[in-house]
Amino acid sequence: MEDYIKKFMNYLGIERNLSPHTLKNYQGDLRQFSRFLKPGSTLNQIDYLTIREYLAHLQGVGVSRRTVNRKLSCLRSFFKFLCREGYLSSDPTAGIRSPRLDKKLPKFLDLNQVTKLVEAPSEDEVLGLRDRAILETLYSTGMRVSELVSLNAGRIDFIGGALKVMGKGRKERLTPIGEKALQAIRKYLEKRPQLLLRRKRDISKDKDALFLNNWGGRLTRISIRRIVSKYIKKISSELNISPHSLRHTFATHLLDAGADLRHVQELLGHVNLSTTQIYTHVTTQRLKTIYDRAHPRA
């Protein structure tokens, strides 16, 4: 299996040009499936029942339906590749249905909460300025955390008020950014050289990174989660949201203000409109709540 996994990973990296993070997830999922197989199993021995048993095993050990779906999607891509390349004559994942997902409405902040959040960092020192710029950028653009950490300083158009964002599948898009976020970034950039001077070693690959850690290297997704959680706790002991909730907040506030769904789709970088439509459920639910509270005969 390991040889076939390597061939597939080369295909994803070279021909599909997927990000290192996505490649790592694919590789992890495939190796987990490989460990599940009986010792000595060959590729041709993997059939429909093998895949069903693996999915049942995942659900049996408490893996969420969403994660099971992701792992099944990985296997489908893998076996489709093997069939296309002539290593397999039939696809063992054919005919297997994905587990039905429960539709969970995304968590988001109201305007008062998000205002408190972005204004929570102290602007007396460089890390506070950086954190303010991070929070303002996430809310102003609705970008993913992975897009934020990969953002370079040279991709900001201060005059045009836009960012060049590298999205999923390494697809580049131009997204607007508000003046308040740009002001926060300008203030941070004035002090950013202080972080570069803290480097104990040369990190040439990170020299263009917009958001730096305490030692002058590029911030990671885990670091962003830690930063957002820090300020969430600062403004409220009851809120339990992730950095991704700022993306949900961005989309929900735009739709509440009358933005067109397709425009929001483009701003979020969603390939399918159906992905964006989850936010219409949020705004509809909010309207129902307002109606029930305000109408005398509701």
C-alpha cells in the first residue's frame, strides 16, 4: 500500500498542486486505512465489503460523521486514481453512500460582540498591534485561517483596499478589505521590524510573512486559534467559538445587511453555492426570532 500511497501523493502534489496541509491530511487518512487492513493484504483484495467494514470501524470508535465523510472522500480519490492508472480494474468505493450529516448552524458573533473582540488587544506593544490586525482582517475579509497564515505582506493593496488570497486548491482570489482593518495592519507593519530582530536563526522562507510570531517566524493555524481564544475569554466567559466563527460572522452580517448570496459566495471563495446557503438558514432563523418577539399575534 505504501508504494501506491506515494504514487498518489506525487500526483496530488505535482499535478493537482495541493497545499502541504491538504497533502498531509490525505497521507494521514490513507495510512490509517492501510493500518486497518489485514497483514499481507494486497490491493486486489480490497473490495466493497472492506470499505464498509472500515467505515463501520471508524464510527464504532467514535469518529464523527463529518470526519468519516472526509476519509471516505479521500479513499474515493485514491481508488479512482489507481483505476485510471491501471493498477486496479474496479473501484471498491463505487456505490458506497456517504453518512448523512446533521446540519449544524454555524456559530457567529453579533455586532456588539465582534466590536468588543477586535478592540480587545492592547495597542501599546507590537504583539497587541499584531493581534488587533489579525482579528480585524479575519472579520473584514472572511478569509480562512489557513489563508491568513499564508498571507504575505506584499499581497496587500492599500490603495485599492484588497488582498490577494491563496485559497483552497491554491486558487488565488482578490478579496476586499475594509479601511479599519487596513489601518490596523499599517500600525502593525510600523512595529513589525521588532519581531524580525528577535530571530535567533535565519528563517528565509518566512521573511515575507505578514503575521509573525514572537520569534520572527510565520504564525501557524494553532497560534491563530490560541490568539483568538485569548481575546474571546477576555470579552466573555460564556462564548465558545473558534477563529472560523469570524468567517461565519462575516458572512452572516453581510447577508443580514442585504448582500447577494452569490457575492458572498465569491468573497468566501466557495466553489459551490450550496456551501454558502447554510448562512441563509442563519438569517432566516434570526428573522423568525425577531418576528416572534415583535409581532403582537406571533
